[in-house]
Amino acid sequence: MAIDWIGSILVVGATIMFLLGLDYGGVDYPWGSALVICLIVFGIVTYAVFGVYERFARYPVIPRRILNSLSLASTFGAVFCHGACMIAPVFFLPLYFQNVLGASPILSGVWMLPLAVSFTVSGIGMGIFIQKTGQYLWIIRISIAILTLALGLMITFGPTRNWARIVIFQIILAAGIGANMQTLVICVQALVAPEDIGVATGTLNFIRNLATAVSVVVGQVIIQGILAQHKDDLLHVGIPSDTVTLLVNGGAIGGSGLTDSFTPVQLARYKFAVADSFSKMWIFYTALCALGIVITFGIRKKELMTSHETTVTGLEAEEAKRQKNLAPKVGSQETALNGEKVEQA
């Protein structure tokens, strides 16, 4: 029995084309260029082809049976929103510290310690709590709500340093991220049959990884788009046009050292523009995370098992299950044919 390489190639190819289209747009090529449009459109079309192919594949990468449930579909939707909003502060906060607050790369990592420490504590604490109580659904909802609150608070980050906000907001952020890292996994595993735990967990990890990849690219697109709106302001304070073009087209995110020669007035205006770009980006993630809260209300609660059951998995087990699912269809067809013969007689 062979692995479904076609499905794997389709989904990987679709992801690469879609992300390249977003990454090239407005930086290397205009958004209206044929290359960018084709990459994005063909990426979406390939995702659609993957979805159709999976319905008829012998051994699908993502079996249709695990997506037929509203609870599972809602859980995977929450996983996507959580993954996209989880990676954003981890990726963009150090850039904010460096480009706006003037921290060095090493120092920006030190400033992230409140998030790292609180993340570990919240994850361990939630794991112990779920083990003791068996409750997980309301933790998912409250944690995403806390993450939404934290992202909303980060909209207020400005061009000046405020230690109280930097530390407290990261602690709140960690409570929203860490609690759901394993809770969503527990939820998915509780909702599927024991033999589907492996494929369901793999699907969750794929969706989470896809969400993080898309999120980083979309966040950069938002920052560059808002920064482009400040182009005239940056030119007005005497920043050379070629430097402004480079900053708008990714130099602000890449940390290319283009601002080393700026005068105090130019640097202040540049930091204000970048801070505004980050602020608008946090608005997007706040809205996306709020959508995740709504999606969680489609998840139904299921009691966690307290005993271990040995389950046979693998391609042989999948083939046996496929044959079992085909048996009723074959039987019903034979019954229908026998009925027609009786009527003809």
C-alpha cells in the first residue's frame, strides 16, 4: 500500500504558491502583476483541487470523516485562529523592539522573557488542571478571549518605551497562548475515534503550521501597506526617496540598517510611522482572534477517557476500515438489484 503522495504534493505546492504570491506582492513585484496574481490564484485553485482529490483518494492525507463533524471542524478553525495569532507577537514583537524602541537583537530577546517565562508556567498549569478536573472546553474559550484582549492591548504600543505595558501585556499574552497549545490537541483527540487520533493530531499540526506561515506573511504585508501610506511624511522630513522605497518594500522589517544615518527628526518620524504600522497590524490579529472565540462555540464537550485502549493503526487498518465502509454500499446495491428482479418476475 502506497502513501498518498499526490495529496501531499498538492497541498505543499498550493501553500508554496500562495505564500510566495503574498510575499512578492508590493515588494519584488506590484500587487497587480501577472506573477503575483497567478501565484495567489493558482495557490487557491490548487487547494480546491486538493479538497476534491481527497474525497476520492484511496488513503487521503486528511480523511473526510474527521471533517464531517461540526465540533471537529470548529476545533480546527479555532486551531487556525490561535496559531495565526500565537505566532504574530513571537515574530513581530522583537521587530517592534528593534525598529521602534531601538533595542539590539540580543536585547530584544531579553525583553521577551516575560512572555517566555509566563508561557511555560501557563502551559504547565493548564496541563495539571485538565488532568485533575477533565475540563477543557471552557479553558479553550477563555484562553482565546485572553489572547484577544492581549492583542487588543498591544494596539496601544507607540513610538516610546513603556516598561509597564511591555511586561504586563506579555504576561497576559502568554496566558492566552500557553493554555491552548495542548488544550486544543486534547480537544481534537477527545472528539475522534481512537483509531483516528493519529491522523487528527497530524491534521491539527498541519493547520497550525499553515496558520503560522500565512500569519507571518500577512502581517508583513499589512506593515508594508500601512508604512507606504506614510511615504510622503517620510519624504517631507528629508529622507532620500530611494531609502524610503527600500524601507517601504521590506527594509523596515528586515533590519537593514538604513536608518543609521537619519537625523533625530527623521528618526522620530520614521519610528512613528513604523509604530503606526504595527498598531494597525495588531488590529487585524485582534479581529482574527475574536473570530476564533465565535468559532469555539461550535465545539461540543466530550468526556475524556480515563483508561487506555490499544488501537490498531496503519495502512492495513485503514484498508480494513475502507472495505468495511464499502460493504454497506455493495450490500445495498445487491439488495436493490434483487428487488428489481423480483418486480420483473
